[in-house]
Amino acid sequence: MSETWAYISNYSIYSAMAVFTLSFLAHAYETAWAVRAPQSTDSTDGNLAIKTLDYTRTEKASRIATALMILGFILLFTGVIARGISAQRVPWGNMYEFSITGALAFTGAYLAALRKYDLRWLGLLVSIAVLLTLGTAIAVLYRPSAPLVPALKSTWLVIHVSAAIISGGVFLLANAISAAYLYLDSMERKGPRTLWAQRLPSLEVLDQLSYRLVAFVFPLWTFAVIAGAIWAESAWGRYWGWDPKETWAFITWVAYAAYLHARVTIGWRGRRAAWLCLFAGSTFLFNYIYVNIYGTGKHTYSGL
Amino acid sequence: MSKAIELPELGATGLLRYSWRQLTSMRTALILLLMLGVAAIPGSVIPQRDQNPMKVSEYFTNSPTLSLWMDRFSLFDVYGSPWFSAIYILLFISLIGCVLPRSVEHFHAARALPPKTPKNLDRMEFYTTWESQGGEMEIAHTLLRSSRFRILQENNSISAEKGFTRETGNLFFHLSLVLILIGVGLGSLFGMRGYAIVNVGERFINVPTTYDSLTFGKLLSEKDLPPFVITVDNFVAKYNTFTNAPEDYTLDVSVVESPGAQPVKRTVKVNSPLRFGSTNVYLQANGYSPIVTVRDSAGNVALQGPVPFLPQDGNLKSIGAIKVPDADPQIGFVATFLPTQARDSVRGGISVFPEALDPKMLFSIWRGDLGLNTGVPQSVYRIDTSKMERIGLESLKPGESFSYDGGSITFETYVPWVNLQVVRDPGKNYALLGGIVAILGLLASLFTRRRRIWIRISESGKVEVAGLAKNSAPGLEAEIARVVSSLKGEK
């Protein structure tokens, strides 16, 4: 029974990867084919050589790309749930499971933000990031579905880990946007944007968007840390012990707190804010990758 | 004529005031905040005494000089070091110095009425105007009051303001961090933490001598230990048969909370400790204690009872030392306990499963001076064999005996032991309260917007509506549109 579910989970995740690959290709097609070569009938003045962007030509591709992204999300969701059913617990017991759930949260954050903002340009980045995460998960981190160790058997697993994973997904999305900001900013310093980059939002919008994402999810991250402390109190006898994972969660918290203060109180914008945002996000990634795999301490659940 | 440039004297108070301004400035706070983050990093890379004393002593053995210098900079106690403390103390002083004056200011501002309606509303945001139909002021007043705006009513205008929760939440968030710090401080001053290994079937009495290790906060003494007694009735560990990983630990105990009270049966699990007020008892680790009987050559019992062994790996291969100080000459057994024994061509005796399915004890027998009277503290799991000679090598299964020159040893059976961690932390509830307030404060400050709305009926009979949002927060336009449509009588 549980083996069947484990197979369902694995096949769902393989299919999700295939679908994300197609979505990536559709996004790439859209980005590339929207550029229109100059045609002699276009203009009679000196701007003949200027290429133009024409999104009506790739409208269909972009719709397909997003539809595939949603399909990938559903498959990935099925994979994560089936993994949970096969192990008869929440699927957050080792690093393979953290990774597939993290990829799910990241895709979810992107799709949720897409409803409100025109973020389709980001799909190229999101799909490749999700593909890389899933690929690493399957190739390097995969472990057969197994029950939890006693310390993880707690309701707090659901609360603490879900809050941490969702926060992580949104932090990484904010990071992607900040990175896009820095890239476009340096491009604009040299002159007008290259053609394919013209559809991307203005620098102000990117700046504001990454701030909103961080401000929105910062309370959730605070909650994840506090929920972890409450759990640690009942499992390990102390709510805070400067375990490497705890330390880095604290560093991430401090970095984002600094980012919010820098923006709201001192009024940092633009490059400096984007760099700070990237720094904060990298502390989260470092915590996830380095501390899980090479770290010592009590949070070594990677199963590696 | 003197040519010296005259600088204004700062003076002592001036200097103090200047330093205070610098310290409480936002820029300084931000730098301190980032410094705190950076200062936390070394503690996650270098082993810390609190978490991993063994690793620290390894450092000292491997590179003594470097370790000595690292120790001088408190790199093995980062989170209690002077420099780490200096950063967070300065940060908190800066925070308090910033938040307290703001709290007072906010307290006054929150009770004051909104400022008067400005003369030229058309310079404000989202200005709308139309011919008055009459009754707009009344509708506006009810509408704004019901959405909990604070209102200043003038002759022909209304000035309304909302969103003070933003600053309230912000201030509460920062004050709650102080509360968390107080909680942490109380815990370290009035807290205690101790560990004790207890064999199944034995009792743990909460007095200092029963502990294997015990540390008190600076303002707590041993008299404050609550007088409970815990009898370890049973311990069951379940392991996964494929991965060998533990699946469940269940510890059954009988608890006598105070002398003369009736024993109460309780169950302890990893995530559910025993709780006595602010003292908790946790199940921390487990292992095996072989029960042995050692006799001298005349057949008199020299030692009998369970001896806790220290697990070395996930399959609970455990090492231990059976010391018989009363034998003459002294006898010691350097032993290994294998819960499920197997032979490995390279490593020799290994355990292949953590449950005791096929237990075996391997040991070497040593005769001579155990070195117990030298005054140097010894590990209970190891024997200093430098003044001893080896007289035998054997392995036994439960129930078997072995005779050597000068006596015999019987491996009777084995019992599990559990490591109980007893913790008292009177500050944790303050920290928890601080944490909850911090989240609520954050939510309030990040998700409310401070904004003003004005409505005026001009002398020419026109209704004018406009607004202003602090930090140009979004959403005001829609809000004003709603006010306008209600005033116009649209639904």
C-alpha cells in the first residue's frame, strides 16, 4: 500500500519535471520570439535597424507556459502529498522531502504573485530554478520513504516546517526579483535596455515588489523561528541553544530586519536595498544547504 | 588678535548627549543589527563549549597554541563572550533609547485629534469634487466613525485620521524584543540544568548528588531543587527494521512529586516531557547497562549490578568500564556491549541493530592500580590502564561466566538506561509572551496604513474630498472612491 503511494509520488515528481521543462521551453520561446527583426515596411526614417518587441506573436506561447507551470505545480503537489501518504506522516522528514516541498512553495509563491502582478517574465527563472531543485533532489538527496525519528514526531513539525518552507519560497522569489533588479540596473547604466528586457517591469516596480514580498513574509519567518523555539523547548529542553541551524535562522532574521529598517526608516532604495536583500536571502540558502548537509548539531535530518 | 578658530565647547554633558544621539540613531542601530548577525557566524562554525565540549577539547589537543588564542577571544563561547554581549547590549540600549521617546510621543499623538482640514484640498491626493445635494457631512460622519476613523469636526469640514495601529504595533514589536531579552536573562540567572543516567528499575531522587552533571544559574542554589522522585519503570525503544533508525521511545515512570505523596504513573516521550511548574524532565538519550557479578577467588561478591555503557554508533555498539576497586589487587574490565552482535572482517565485533536481539559483551581483563585515588577525575566509561597488566580477553552472552586468575565474572543480563535531562527555566514564559507580542506587533505594523481623509463643503456649495497616506501606502484611492460613492448616494 505505502509502496504504491511511494511510486505514485516518484512518478508525479518525474512528470512534474517533464512539465516544468516544457514550461521552461515555452517561456524561452516567448522571450526569444517576441523580438521582431526590422522589416523594410516598418519605418521610413532612420530607425530602420531597430528591432521591436511584439508580444501579440507570442501570446499563445506565454499562455501555454503559464498553463504548464500550473500543471507542474499540481503534479508536484500530488507528488508531495503522495510521499506523505506513503510514509504516513507530513512529508518533511529529510532533505529530499524538504527540497520537493520547497520547490512546491516556490512555484506556489510565483503563481500566487502572478495573479496580482505581471510577472510572466520571471517564469523563465522560476522554471529553471524549480527544475534544478527537483533534479538535485532526485539525483543526490533521494531517500526511500521511511517513518520519522522520535524527535520529529510532533504537531510542531507541521507548523514550524510549513512556515519555514513558505517563508523560504517567498524569500527566494524576492531574491530572484532583486537579482533581476541588479542585472537590469547595470544594463540601464550602459544605455537603453536590450530588446528582450524591455517587457520587464521598470526598476521602481521591481524594487517595490521585492520589498513587498519580504515585508509580507517577514512575520511568517518570525513565526517559524518562534514555533521552532517552542518545539525545541518540548523536545530538547531549551527553547534556544545556538545550534547551527538556529544561529543561521537568527542571522537570516536579523538580515531581513536590517533590510526592512534600511528601507522603511532610512529610506534605502535601489541597488543597496537589492544587495541587502540578496545577502539576506543567501543566508537562508546557506542555512538550508550547508547546515543541513555539512553541519553538526540537532537539525541534521537530511538523511544523507 | 588670536587666530585660533573657536570651536564650541562640547563639555562633558554635551559629549554625553552627542554620544547618546549617535547611539540611538537609526544608522547606528542598523550597523549594530548587521554586526550582531555577523558576530553570530563564528559560533556556528567553531565548536562551542555549551553544545559540544568534546569537540572543543579535541581542538585543544590538536592545536594547543591556536586554541589558546581562540579561547582568549572567547571563540569557544561566542554567545556568552564579551564582544557578542557588547553588541547586543548596545543594540538594546539603542533600541530602548529610540523606542521609549517614540512611545511617549505616540501616546500623546494617539489621544490628540487629527489636525485641521488644510485650506487647499486640491493639492492633496485623490481630490474629487461635485455639487452638494445636502446631507453629505452627516453621511460622512457616520461612515467614517463606523470605520473607526478619529474625527475632527469643524464648521463645514471633517478631518479624519486612521491607522495609529501601525506605530502602536511597531512600538510593541520593539518592546517585546526587550521582554524576550528579559526572559533569556531570567532563565540564565534563575535556571538550572542537569543530566542523570538512570537504569530501568532504579529511582532518580532530585538532589545534587544523583546528577552526573549539574549547572545552576548565578542566582539559584541547590536548595531550590524541587523534591521529586522518579522511578523508571520501563523503557521501550522501537526501531525501523530497514533503516535501523529509531521510530519511537516510550518511557514509563512513577512520580512522587513531594515527600509522602502518592506515586503517579506517567509516560514520557521525546516531545512530551514531565512538567513540574517551571521544572521539566526530558528523555534525552538511551543505552544499555550490562548487569554483571564479579567474584574474588574465594567466591565472595566484589561487585554486582548494572554498569551504564556509552553508545558509540546508531546501532548502539557501546563501550564501558567495569571497575572493581575493592579487589586486591584492583581489577578492571574494558568492555564493549553489542546489542545485536556480528563480526566485521575489518572492525571486529560490531552491532548490526540497535535492539538487543543477540547481545554479547566483549572485554579485556586488567589487573593492577585503577588510579582512582589520584584525585584526578576519571571517566566512568574508560580505564586508565597505564599501571595495569592485561590478564585475559573474553566474550560472554547473557547468563555466561568466565573465570580468570584471581576471580570470575558473570554477565547476568542487561537493562536499558535513559538519560534524564532536568531543566528549570523560569524566564521562558516571558520569552514566549515576548515572541507572541512580537508577531502581533509586526502584523499590525506591516499591514495597517496611516492615512487621512478630508471632506469639506465649500461656500459655493461644492463637496470636496481628498486624502493623504503616510509613506504613500497603497489602497487609499479605493477607500476614497468608496467614501465618494456613499456621499453621492450611490450604492
